[in-house]
Amino acid sequence: MNQQKIACLTAYDYPTARLLEESGIDVILVGDSLGMVFLGHPDTTQVTLENIEYHLRAVRRATSRSILLADLPFGRADDIEDAVESSLRLQAAGADMIKVEGALIAQIKAIVAAGVPVMSHLGMLCQQILIEKKYTMKGKTPQDAARLLREAHALEEAGASALVLELVVPHLSAQMTRELTIPTIGIGSGPCCDGQILVFSDLVGLQPWFRPSFVKPKVDLATPLQAAVREYIREIKNEDI
């Protein structure tokens, strides 16, 4: 592939988004991962549309060049009408594109018809964690691989502009990338996708208590951050009053 690959990261606040855009990031995702890394929930299912809107507006103020992507949160794509209405709300809050988990063909068609670009999402679906109970690789059996491949082509035909592949076995993500005309964005799915996405705090080591197996942080920011805080505390406590 001769085209440059697409670099994507999450952001949920103004300063992080501004630093990412000034660094040249292609896509910024205001993801429902904010439930875990920003709000302290055990999973993404408690994130509301209002949560995404709030953080989306903050990130929008920091961005003008990067594509701004927003997750359609848990439950808001179950009904076609709600999916469209929620997508339009996120677009009004600043999103350039909406990300929708699962092979929801009718919803994708309706959202695109309403004028909102869609990035679809296959593989491990974090919004299904209450059903699946754990995060696992997808496409390991021939049956599962065939299903995912069918769904990927159906989503492209439904009008999706791009496709996230999360925890999809690398040989299958490579096949999807070859066969689809829309870009694939991988996370834990090997190097052959058209781009990659990571949660920002995973990239920079801000959450040492949780590290996905496929992530290798580029820096450890947690240690110097805590050292600075401890130094500040010592200075304050040792001040003469």
C-alpha cells in the first residue's frame, strides 16, 4: 500500500486535544472509553449521550484540522430513529463523523442518509461486554471469520466511510483491508490495517493499573506526574507559616 497510514487517538478534553492536533494527529476520537479512563466506570456501558456531547464540545474547541470522531454510546443505536437523532446531536456538538459498534446495517444506512458520515466498528465490541464478560480476539474460527468478512462488506455497502477492527486476528484484518475500498483502522488487530487507533492514556502510560496486552506505551507519564505532585506536597508541608 502506497498511501500514508492513518493515525488516530482518543481525547476527552481541550488541552489533550490541542496537543494531539498540534502534533499532527489525523483523527481524534471522543470515545465511550471515557467511561473507563475519565469517569472511572468499570466498562463503557454507563456512558450517556450527554457525556459524549459534553466532552465533544471541549475537544471541538481545540481542533480545526484533525477529523473529529465521536462514539454513539451504548443503547443509542438499538432503534433506527434514536440512532439518527443521536447522531445528529453529536454532529451538532461538533463531530465530523460518528462511530457505531456492530453490523447495524439499517441504522448505518439511515444515519448516512441523514447526512452524518459513519465509521463502523467490528470485532471486539466493548458495548457488549456485559454479555461477553471478557475481551477476546475475534475471527479465530472459520465461521467467525466468514461472518466478520460478510459484515464488513455489508457495512461498506450500507455507506460506512471507514471501519474499526478491534481485536480481530491479524490475518483476517489484513484480508479485510485488501478487499474493502474503505479504510480499516486497527486496534489490537495487527499492522496491516490502513491506520491504527489507541486510547491516549494507554499510549503515554497514564494508567499503570490497566494496560491492554497489545499496547506498548511510548512513555511513562504516570511516574513523573506523581513525583511532581509529591514534591509539591513536600514543599507545601515544609513551608513556614
